[in-house]
Amino acid sequence: MNLQELQRLHLFEPLDSDQLGRIQSSLRERHYRAGEPLFAQGDPAAHFFLVKSGTMKLYLLSRDGDEKVVEVIQSGQLFAEAVMFMDEGRYPVSASALSDTHLVIFDNSCFLQLLAESPDLALKLLGSVSRRMHGLLSHIDELTLHNATYRLVSYLLAQVHAQAGQVRLAIPKQVIASRLSMKPETLSRILGRLRERGLLAVQGETLVLLDEAGLRRVLE
């Protein structure tokens, strides 16, 4: 990755060119096959990651072996960066590749050393993290306060930008259902109801939004 690409990431936005250079010299890149694990819950957290291409999932396993998808990480997104600030120093979830994925791997110790050397950088980073946390809190509010139909419609509308009214499901429906905290059969029923109302059509793995304004009224 070049310095311009690094500085576009929210975590590195406050860094100057020398600091970015140190990050660049310590990173490495690796490809993961679909289904290949990255780390398991409880593993020591020495790195954080950027999905350069592909898709990763973060998940928890119950005692019975049931999987709960916590988040789906797509191209351009950082993940596991918050773990380096946790006292435990261990990953709280597991991660594996949903599809063939190209990861950029960053060293926690390098970034923490930069923060230790520059209190001003630490303050700037707090502002960046606060903005990100606000977005995550909004997501929690959506999951807890709104019904399943709202969550699904909101998800579909968020995916439709610049796609001419079409949403291609790049990840399996059961993963989307888990991400939105609903059962796969609930997802299918909601899609069926929206189809019956003439709001969307299903063409294989592609959803065509027939009435975007009508879908937005669902959110109101």
C-alpha cells in the first residue's frame, strides 16, 4: 500500500508522512482462501487488518457450536483495530474468510509505539475513534429498537447506491440473516412480503428494487 492509500483509512488519517512510512514498512499482505480461518476467539491479538479485496466474517461460537455472525467485513474496511487498546490483549471473536480475500496485516506494536511517542497524535486519534463509535452506536440502536423488516429494508437501501436499483447478494442469505439478527426463514418471509407488495423482485441472487420510494416509506 502507498502512503496515500494508508492515510485514507480513518485510523491513519492523523499521521504525518514519517509516521505513515513506519506503518508502511511494518505491514505485510496475504491472501486467504474462502473458509480459511484468520484467528480464533481468545487468540493473542498482535495485529489488526484491512480487507483489500474479498469478504471476512467475525463470529462467535456458542457452547453447542452454533455460529453467530457479529459483523461482515468487506473491501476497504479495517477490523480488530480496537483490540490493541483492550487490557486483555486477545481477540474477542473469531474471524475467517467468507470468500477469497486479500488482507493487509498491520502490527499493533508499531502503531502503539507511535502513540506513545506523540501525545498530540493520541488526541487526534480519540476524535477519529469517537466518530466511528457514534456510527457503531447507531447500528446497535437499529438492531435493538427496530423490527426485522426495518433492518432488512435499511440494509438493502444501503447497498443500492450506484447500482441502478439492483442489489446483488455478494454474501449468502443466511449470513445476511445472522448479521441482521434474524433467522434465515424470517429473512425469506420478509423478502416474500416485500415482493408481494410490489416493492422488489427476486431474480436469482439479485434483488431488484422496484419501488425505492415505497421502501423508504417502510422506514418511516
